[in-house]
Amino acid sequence: SYFQFLFQPMEREIIAAFDEGNPEEVMSTAFKLKVTREDIHTLRNLQWLNDEIINFYMNLLMERNKQEGYPALYAFSTFFYPKLVAGGYKAVRRWTRGMDLFKQDLILVPIHLRVHWALVVIDVRRKSIRYFDSMGQKGDKICGTLFQYLQEESKEKRNLELSFSEWNLRSMESHEIPQQLNGSDCGVFMCKYADYISRDKPITFTQNNMPYFRRKMVWEIIHRQLL
């Protein structure tokens, strides 16, 4: 079983992290981010993941992908999309200072829809923008908004027009990607879509893997490294 993999010392650490303690206690810091015990507790079964956990995990993915053999990866913070929608391109143009989006292979954009998490994957290599939703909702409008952002970014940063006809925008259908069977695992699904996609791996997990993924994420965040 999956749980044999989490041999005792690991398992003990995860149990300790889930214990009642000072909610403000800082359990991990990196990437200018802090994760507290209270944040870690959102990884308990059936809890909703918060921004802190998701942003930390996205940074772990970027860190891992700096290694040889992984696609060049950039992940936006969960605060990027709401800011873009609220203020348009000028509200976020400074987010990519000193960073060339068009030199990346993959760009991840976590999307927070009030009580639901979804993911947009911009594949610069394949000129595609895809929306991944573990509840099978459509995100065509979101893909469109992000394509517009890319157009602006391209004009602004490299004086180049992106041609819409060369790009493929679409929402993944519910039969194409694993779907959640409860109301609380969307954040974990979103993180694991990001994990598999950023390794160019087919997305093979299911709802059954969620309790294991949650525990594994606790360990990864505390140790600041992906297993």
C-alpha cells in the first residue's frame, strides 16, 4: 500500500505536524513565504487548502524543475489572477520583472474561484493554454484572459505580437483528467495536476490517492523538498 512508503519516522513527523499546538508556530520558511501549523492543518483530510500551502508547493515545483531534465517552469502566485482581473495588465506588469516568461517551457497559474481551486497551464513550447478543473467546470473565459495577458506581456517585453490563430486554448473535459468525488480536495488535485504536468507525465492519480498526497505534502513542505 501507499502507506508502507511513509515509513515510521516520516509518519511520526506528519502526525506531530497535525497535532494541536500553537497555530501561529512557523513550521517552514522558504521563498519569502511562511507556513504555520494552522496552514499545515489545511492538509488534514477533507480540509480546504489555503493560499500559503499552494504557493509554497508551487515554489517547491519550480525549485525541483531547475534540475537537469525537467521543463523550465514558472508558477504564478495564487494572488496573480485576481489582481489581473481586477486591475488589468498594468496591475501585474511588474510581476515578471527580471524574468522572461517566453523562455519558460511551462507556466502555471493557480486559479481561486471563491471556494474552488483550478489550474491553468500555459505550454509555451506547444502554444497551448489549458484549464484543469477537478469538478469538470469550463474555464474558457479564464484561458482567454490569460492569453490577453500574454499578448500584452509579449508586446511590452519583447515588442512582439502573439498571433491568436497559432495558439490553442481549451478546458480539459472531465473524462480527460481525474475528478474529485468530494467537496474538499480541489486544492490537492490542483497541486498534483501541476506536479505531474511539470514533469511532462500523464496524470494517472485518482481520488483514492488524496489522503496519501496530503500527508506527503506535509512532509515535503516541512522539509522544503519534493519526494
